[in-house]
Amino acid sequence: MFETIAALIPHDRDYPDRTRRLDLLQRVLDGSLYDALPHEFHEERSAGGEYIPLRHRKPSVRYALCRVVVEDSVALLFSEGHFPTIDSPDPVVAAALAQIVAEARLNAVMIEAALRGAVGSVAILLRVLRGRIFCTALETLYLTPVWDSSEPDTLHSVTERYKVRGAMLAAQGYAITEPAADYWFMRRWDREREIWFLPTRVGSMANPEIDEARSIRHGLGFVPMVWIRNLPGPSATGSTVDGACTFRAAIETAIEIDYQLSQAGRGLKYSSDPTLLIREPAGVDGEIIKGGGNALVVSEKGDAKLLEIGGTASAAVIEYVRTLRELALESVHGNRVDASRLSAAHSGRALELMNQGLIWLADNLRIAYGEGGLLALARMILRAGRVYRLRAGGAAVPLLDAETPLSLRWLRWYPPSAADRLAEAQAFTTLSAGGIMPPEAARHLVAASYDIANRPQAVTDTETTP
């Protein structure tokens, strides 16, 4: 059904197949997949009386199952209670990065990046303006990366190219001769510059000219962009620049759920106003009005009936939809826990076991958006600090060592209960008292859970003379 609906969506042949694939997946994620269908669900007949197939009708009930799975996994990844701490053996670097993360609102940036990147990939653009760090999550729909041949994990350049109406470009100050025509907008990031090009009309064979007025030189020595592949595995776009889509395996089932629920809703509406069948000769004169306060008087050989449907049909549909939902969530490792069945509070470990599939999904996303995203962005910020004097929190950031090792310290999946904290405290106390674990190591492990500033304490040896 997904391919059937996709065939009804216009395809711009000027874009590569990768762009169309990402566009379709994005439509599923934001709920606009059915917008291209020409008829509403209640429109069963056309103006000419012809039957309209279901595949041409928009479902009246839309259960955003794919969006729910993505948001649940991202919440376990970068929500307020799960955002990792950037750690470093250099306390100055760790403190400076903590300030930059807070001021640049990297928490919100990474949440947006993980949501946008669920279709396969996302890019995070780094800018340094007046010494402050700004980061923006960009959809990769119209972005084309080029990798360094000697360093396949390093970007050589990234090009953005898409169509825009001439009237919109004219409003931005461009000299456009045909406002009703379509133009190509293009810009490119490389290791030294952000190059803007003058718009060229679609179909023109002329090479785009550089817009010197809008182009800037950042001089960072690297492409100020982090390219993140969503998940390991075969990409839905067939491209090496994208990872696997988070929800691709559930799309067909989600569409089936939408149409089944829409049909069930149609049946319930019919049950509240069933069709009246009158057998001739009826003997009924005038307009027929159905209702409990109106009696139908028919002749001796006449008959009148209401064509009703049994309530078991709706119950069967609901049970079928519930089964489909279970299968879809299982296929994409979504959250299958029913909150109505939780009769008492559970420990953090018990919640982890109940949501094991969702945790596996979020754990894989930690690799892509943690090590490959947030940590790469932090290293890029350190390198930018060698070119520009950075500021954070209203003060200048000291010159930082760009080669300092960095790591991420993740929080627990679920907050520990009082019993979990007591058991943990007893274990750390026993290990510290036995000399197995230094107190500083125990402090490091619990710092994030208890919101403790994990800073090494200075040790002063006092020497006394007899």
C-alpha cells in the first residue's frame, strides 16, 4: 500500500532517486503522506456516481505509529534526563564544553537532529558568530556530501541544491527576471569558505556563478558540518551517505492500521443511522423520517426493516488493529508496554527489562548520534577555538587543547528507585572500604545521577618536622 500511495505523489525527475526516497519517508514521519490523495474518506462516490477506491481516499483516522516510535527512542537518547555529559581528563576543557553546550542549547539541537535523521541521515551545521557557537540541524534531502579520498570519514565538501520560485528569490534581494519561473538555489561548504551561487533558471545549461556578496570565508580548515548516519544496516535510499530508517519496517502496517480504524469508524457511524429498507407495497405517503418518535405505517403485504450490523464487527477490527500494532512495534523495537497494566511502581531495572526492545534501539542510536554526532561536534568546537576566540556565559573561553581526549558519560535509561540507590550506595561503600575502588571513582560514577559536580579534589600533603 505504501508504494501504491507513493505512486500518486508527483515525482520531480530533476532530483535524484535518493531525494524522492527521503521525501516519502519524511512524509510518513510528519503525517503528510496522505495529503496527495484526491478524496476524503467519506467520499465513496464521485460526482458521476463512480465508486472511489480506498487507495484514492485519505483515511479519517491517522495513528502516528512511526512518529511515536521515533519520539520514544529520541526521548531515551537526548531528553533532559538522558542527555550525556562530555567528559575529559582536562577539567578546564570539560568545564568549557559544559558552558558551550548550555549556551548553544545543544540538547534541543540534538533532539531535532535525531528526529530529522530518523529517515536516514541528518547534518549539523556549526557557525561561530561574534565568538559564540551556533548549531543548526539540517535535513539532508537536498544535501550532497563529498568525502576526502584519503580520509573517508572526513568531509571534503557539502553542496545544497534545490528548486525555489523566482518570486521568493526576488523577495530576498536577488535580481530575478521571471518571478513565476523556478530557479536552482545552490550553496557549498568546503574547508575554507561557505560559497553562495547566483540562482540559475531550471533548464538552463549555464554554470552557476559565485555570489561574492553573500559568500563568506570561515577559515576553519575543515567543513563546519557533522554528517550523521541514522542506523547501521542497509539504507532505504540505496546510498552510502544514509543510514537505515528507524521506522521503515512499520510503514506498511501503520497504513493498514489507519485504514482499518477508518473503516471501523465508518461502520460505527452507519450503526447510529442504519439504512431503511421498505418492501413494496408499503402504503407510506410523504417524506419518510427515521427516528424513535416516528412510526412507519405500511400495508398488510408491505414491510420495513433497518439494515443494521452487529457490534462484533467493530470489536474484531479493534482486536486486529491491536495485533497489528504489536507486530509493528516489535519489528522496529518500539515501546510495547501497556501503561494500564502497571499496577505498582517498578524499579529502574524492571522498566529496562519491560522496554528492552526500545532500549536496544536507543542504544544503537547512541552510537550514531553520540559518538558520531555530539562527540564529533565537540571536537569540532575545540578546533574552532584555535581559530576564533570563543565566548560562553558572557565570558571568554580559555584557549583549549584541540587534541584533548573526549568521551561521553551517559545516564541510566530509567531513574533508579530508592531501593536501587540504597543497594548502589552499599556496594560502593563496601568496594571503597575494601580498597577495591577509590572514592574518586565512585564519585565519578554517581556524579551524573546525583547532580554532583564531578571535579577532582586537590590533595595536599602536609609534611611535619619533629
